[in-house]
Amino acid sequence: MEMERLREAVEEVELVDGHAHNLVALDSTFPFAKCFTEAEGEALSFAPHSLPFKRNLRDIAKLYGTESSLKAVEEYRRTAGLQSISSLCFKAARISAVLIDDGLQLDKKHDLKWHKSLVPVVGRILRIERLAEEILNEEMPAGSVWTLDLFTKIFEERLNSYPFFAREIYGLKTIAAYRSGLDINTNVNSIDAEEGLQHTLRIGKPVRITNKSFIDYVLTHSLEIAVHFDLPLQIHTGYGDKDLDLRLANPLHLRTLLEDKRFSRCRIVLLHASYPFSKEASYLASVYHQVYLDFGLAVPHLSVHGMTSSVKELLDLASIKKVMFSTDGYAFPETYYLGARKAREVVFSVLCDACADGDLSVPEAIEAVQDIFAKNATEFYKLNLAPKSLVSKHPLSPILTINNMSTTDASLVRIIWVDASGQHRCRVVPAKRFNDVVVKNGVGLTHACMGMCSFVDGPAEDTNLTGVGEIRLMPDLLTKWQIPWEPREEMVLANMHVRPGEAWEFCPREALRRASRVLKDEFNLVMNAGFENEFYLLKSVLREGKEDWLPVDSTPYCSTSGYDAARSIFHEIFAALSSLNIPVEQLHAEAGKGQFEMALGHKPCNSAADNLIFTREVVRAVARKHSLLATFVPKYDLYDIGSGSHVHLSLWQNGENVFMASDGSSQHGMSNIGEEFMAGVLYHLPSILAITAPVPNSYDRIQPNTWSGAYQCWGKENREAPLRTACPPGVTDGLVSNFEIKSFDGCANPHLGLAAVIAAGIDGLRNHLSLPEPVGTNPSSIEGKVQRLPKSLAESLKALRKDSVIKDLLGEKLWTAITGIRKAEIEHYSKNNDAYKQLIHRY
């Protein structure tokens, strides 16, 4: 009786198919015999005499009611038609969701949309090698040549151009095992990758990537994207057609990749049960938290003994929570049916044996059925599965909903950019137009928009930007999200292009990417950043018929009652940020009346800057919902505490924090690399301020004795120093993991600010600059021994105009626009003493 309960669970569970491929038209040249085998060419003639071929052909003949011969089945297929046999196969398979890798080249294959008539939910898996090949097969403009930098740029932009990426792509996939093997060098240098690219191009078109260095480069770059955007990676392991060297497809070769700390948070699934290396795959899943297993293709392409033993070997060591079903269906609907049918039979057999052996109880086996066939994949690929629907007696019931809203659910899309004065701006377009037109062509924007000041929506005179000329705002679909506070809309950050595919020199996001590339190419370093957001919550009151804005409370620093009064707001903010995949480390009431601080987790600097923009959007929007105004202005009230946007910085190399000293022998707890980088930042800090403290009001905040860093010095855990080395909990005593810049505020464009910091750090590394001795006291008490930082925007602008290092890295045109805007800010606010009070409506 108990085994009947188990059988019933296996038969009735609706399946989540985590890995499959497109179906093809009936008149495709792809041979139907491939439905039953991986053999090709002359080897295909022997395939009908294999055990799996005979068994699977019988099963299909039984489903169709024909005699058990290839000829009879093929005749039935031609007579019935593709739609009819597909409906029959999928109904019998009871698959409720399928994720399709559409990178497999098949003659006359149907697109993903076609499959939606068969399965309620169809998602996409993006094959990275296919994307790279598509790029390299395109015609280059006359006079242009492929370089690694150009390829990388287009590779990133192409990822952004996919209309389904933010909503329907659930993971990436690599077939490196087919091309150069699984011994991935995640530290491949740019020289080897460049040579690999050129070797690939010399072979001719159509391009087929086989060079190991170039494949390793593409895969490593893709892993960085996967980590940041929380996408899983499917890896082909084990057997396949003869194009594959089985010796190089053993998943044990992946140890270097799995040990690389940069990618330890990327969920990885080993496909095809890694057959014949199923035991090795089970071992890897048992010792690496990020490794999962999928047994598609091995089931149903092996003999009954082979299928059963392979699944058993996966379960020898691996957690049941890490083993997943897929059909690896491709070309023919029969492959989906066979994959589902045989998986049910094999899993039932394996679980029965486990119960008989005492490894599992029957209730545990029933739970395992739900895990293996639906729940594990649902969680791994971040589908939202209704628990009550895991087992259903209604074939093809829509048991899945999608985390990110589909295009048809969104009516409007906000395209957001931040200008050189740090103001958030957006264009809003209907969702249909966004997908039909804007994704490919962008939206037009006047040059003047990057020359605007904080006090007027017009370009400053000395920016060389006017109303003549137009650029394209190109949505970066990697940053596209459903708006948490307005589910009918989506939002996306924009890159600025002269024309689609060609970055504009004034684009802040491109400036930071450019600086980051120099840091990576010259020193193999990545700068991580984590921002602390200080802001005031203000309420509107009427005074003598005029609106005024007052703080929501008068509680002190870290007040429990101050937080409690605003807790409902922060619960909404936290939920919204979580939905945007933005980590929050802590928050508290600050020292100002109605002031709060929220610290974000650190990320690679480009992502950190993006996250800061979204965080400001969330905080302002949730505050508005509660009829409050949130402002990040540096000194909204000249008689209260100022608000900063302090940023913590660290340097990473191959997944290791190399800002921190490797042992306790370092005098200041940081490495030589860390000291040189930080020394460059300290040396250029007066000119950096013109970018990170961009309005005159910023300098009302940067005053002695206010923990804002008013002197050009650094200190160990010295909150009066503008640069502070930090040793957070968990770091070995005597070592420091990062340093904080205090002279960064909420009016700054974060991409421009971090680009300036990197430029200064690179100068420190190039010239091996050294830090002076740390200041261990309040620097105002030794004023004659330390230099005061600029006391005004005019002073910092003067320093920036003399700073060729920052000018060279930002580019002269962008540098000119920034200095022109700052000059206009100085002139306006010097003539209008109370004008700063309007900043709360802009920042």
C-alpha cells in the first residue's frame, strides 16, 4: 500500500523541465532517428540495434498505436502533423514549465513563442558560445577590425539588447566541454584571450569558437554577469556526440572554477548526469554548495540499467535537494515524452530501492518526488511555484507564475539616467513601444541634458552642450526591473549612445566602465564599493499659508523610538530593495532630526553605482507613498547634521580581497597595492571633491568636528578623517578590509564619482605613491600639521581644473561639461543665498 502511494505521487506530479531545446518542422532535414541516439554519420546505421533505441521506439509506437518500426512511426508523424503529435506528447508528459536553450542549431526550428501552445510556461536559457559566434559572424564596418576590447563591448551590449533577458531568460549555459574541455582557466589574461580571438577569426566564417583561451575568457566574463544578476549557469558535462572529447568532459576538471571565490555565489548545474562521471558529479555536489545536478539525456538515452545506476550514483552523495529532472528534449516532441516517461519510471525504481534498503521512508521518498521533478528546479531557476500544485491530477494546469512581470503586464517603462549634476531623470514609454522600438533603437535625448545644473533645466554656458544635437538613451536590460511600488510599470537604467552600439563620450556609466577596464587591464584589479545612504524624512506643514518641510521626529542617534516611528516605511523599503536584488546590511536613526542611514552591501563598483540609483528611487517613492519627502541633500538645514553618501572601497583580484594585507606584518593592515591605491585617492582628493561633493551646499556639510572629513588626511577608524581604514567584524585584528571615503554625498552622480576615485587610485598604483602617517586624533586639533580640504566648491573646482590625471581618464569633453556645470553652480548660489532650500525637491 505504501509503495502504491509512492507510485501515485510519481505518476501525478507535474514536471518542471529545466533543460530542453526547440522543436523543428516536420520537413526539417534533421533526421528523426536522432530522436533516439547521439550517433551521427555512419555510426547512425548501428543505432537501431542499441537497447535504448529499441525500447524508446517501442514506447513511441505504443503511444501512436502503430507497429514498432521507424518507418511506421515516421509515416504516422507525417499524417498526423506536428501540432497534433506535439499536443499528444506534451499532454502525456504532463510538463508544466520548460526552459529552452535555443542555441542548438537545428534546421527549421520553431521559436520559443511557438512552444507556448504546448506548455503553460516557456523560459529561455542563453547559450554563451552561440552568442559570441553570432557577434563574430556579423559583418564589420569598412576599416574596422576585431579586437578583444571591441568584442567585449559588443558582447555586453548584445546581452543588453535581448528583449526577453529581464523577464524570460532564467540562466546561462556553456558547452565548453564540446569545444576545449572543462579545465577552465578563470584567470586567463587579455593577451592570451586576444590571441585566441584572432586565431578563431583566422579560421574563417562561419565562426566556430574552439580556442581554449578565448572560450575561457568568454565563460569567465559570463560568470561575472551571472553572479551579479543572480543567474544560474548550466554546464554540459559528460557524454554527447563525437564532437566532444569525453576525457575533457569530466566535471572534476571544474575544480579551479568552483574554487574561484568570485563565482562561489553562482548556482551551477551539471547537465546529463555527467555520465559516465555520475559518481564524480555526486561528489562535487556534496562538497560545493553551489553545484547542482540534472539527469536529462542520460534518461532516456541509456539502457534501463544505465539510467537507474546513473541516477542512483547521483544520489550516493548529493543532497536530494540538488538533483533535478529535465528531458533534454530537442527537435522532436517525442523526446520530451520519452524523457518524462522514463524519468518517472527510473525515479520510482530508485526510490523504491532506497526505501527497501532503509535509506528513505516512504513519506521521505514522496517528498523526494516533489523535489526532483518540480521543487528543486523551481527554486534553482527562481520560478515562483505554488506548493499546493506540486502534485496535481489536472494535466498541464498552470502551476507556475513568473517572478518578473511579463511584457503584457507592464503598461509603461521608465528609462532612467543620472546627469552630470547628479539629478535622476527619466523618459517613460509604453511597454509595447519599448519592446518593439526602444530596445533596439533607444529614445532620443538632446545633448543639453548632460549640461544641466541643480537650479535650472538648461545647459550651463561653459559645458559646450546645447540644444543642438541628439543622442540615444539605450536601455541596459540587465538593469530592468518591475517597479516594486508600481507593479504596472518597469524601470531600466540607460546608457548614452551616439547611435545604437556607439557610446557617447559624456555617458557617466561608460566613464565608470572605461575606468574599471583600465584598472582591470593594467593591474588585474576590480574595485568593490558599498554605499551608506544618509537622508532626512520630512513632512509638509503650512505656515502662514506657505508650505514648509519639517523633520518627522526629533529623536537622537540610533534612537529606538526614532526607528520604531518609521518602521513601516523601512519594511517597505527593505522589501522593495530585496525585490531588486540590492543587499541591505543595516539601518538606523542618525543624529539629525528625522535623519536615517541605510548601509548597502558591497558590489563591483559599476553594480554598486547602479544599486545606489535604484536605492534613492526606492527611498523617495516609499516616502511619497506615506506623504513624506525623503531628501539626500548634503545640508538641508544649515543648523542640523549633514547627510553624506559615504562609500567603502576594496580591491579584488581573482576573487580575493587584495586591499587587505595577507598577514599581520603590514604596518597599517593593508597590502602594498591597497596603500598605493589609497595614497592616490588621498593625493587627488581636493579635485575629486568637485565630483563627489558637487554643489556649494556640499561644503556646508564638510566641516571640522562633524565626522565629514574636512582635512586632507587618513586615519585608522578615525571618523573625522575623510579617508578611514575599516576593520569590520570578522576581519583579523590588525588587518583592514576596506577604506571609507566620507566626502561623497547624495548630490553626486555615483558613476562619475567612482570613476574619479579609480583614476586617482590608478595614479597611485602607477607611481607607487605612499601614504603619510595616519592621523590618530581629531585633525582640527592639529590644524597646522594637516592641510584643510577645499572649503568651497570654488576651491575644489580650481583643483580639478589642474588635475590632468582625472581629466585624462574621464575624457576632455566630459571633464569640460563637469567643470562648466560646477562654475554655473558657484555663480548661481553665490548670488542666491536661500536657493539651496529648493534642493530638497531635486535630490
